[in-house]
Amino acid sequence: MRNPLFDVVEKKYKRAAVLDFEIGDTVVVTIRIVEGDKERLQDFEGAVIARKGSGLDEMFTVRRLVGNEGVERIFPVHSPKIASIKSVRSGKIRRCKLYFLRDRVGKARKLRERRISAEARKAASDARAARAKVVAEAAEAVAAAKAGRGEPALASS
């Protein structure tokens, strides 16, 4: 059983809007870099080859080529250092981990593109938003029911 305090902490640090990207997608991750008293933004574009964890512990791995060398970075999804995540292209894949791309060279390294119409993409986005709204309403209803029974509510500030 999970301690309810975890939910309070996760709610505080979780990003409100995380782009729904999948493994195989090409994404541009914009990172905030602080150097002394200055802050700048840096883009890292590449293919998402892995995604693991859940909640605040969720991470994703992005791989790109620099020169002729492969570079991979692992990002926490809910990190405050990530300014934005933008999906550029959707890849058509059949695996949940694309580690085999590390051994590929040339055209074998390319991922096939999954073509989605704008209407289908908007419908999927609307469905996700509706599902998130239902989950939030259910959480509020549970909190109200606990308050009605006299159970102590957790302080969320």
C-alpha cells in the first residue's frame, strides 16, 4: 500500500502539462542551463529510445548523432530544468526499448514515420484532456468523502 504523503509530494512537484510523446518519436528537449547568474536555453533533438518509471520517477532517454558519434541523454520527465518538450516526428516502432539502434549505421538507423492526420491527433489530445479531468474530479470526490467521514485530510500547500 502506498503512503498518502507520497501523493501530496508528487502533486507539488509534478509538471502540470507534459507533452504526451512515445518511444520512437523524435523530440526537441529544451533545457535550462544556469551558468553563474545567467540562464540560457539549449535544445537537444533526438529519438526517444526508452521510457521508464512512473510518477515523479519517470525518465526518458533521447539519442542523437553528433558528428559520427551517438550521444544519449537521460531526462526526468518532471524536471524543473526542462523548459519544454516538443514532438517533431512520430516513429512507427514495435518495441518498447530501442537499444538496438546503438548498433545500427547508415540508413538502418532511421525509424519509419507514423503518419497521423491532424484531426486524429486533436481527437487523441481531447480524449487525454477529458480523461485527466475525470481523474481530477474523482480525486476531489474521494477527498470530499474522506472529509465527510471525519478522516484527517493531508495538508497540501
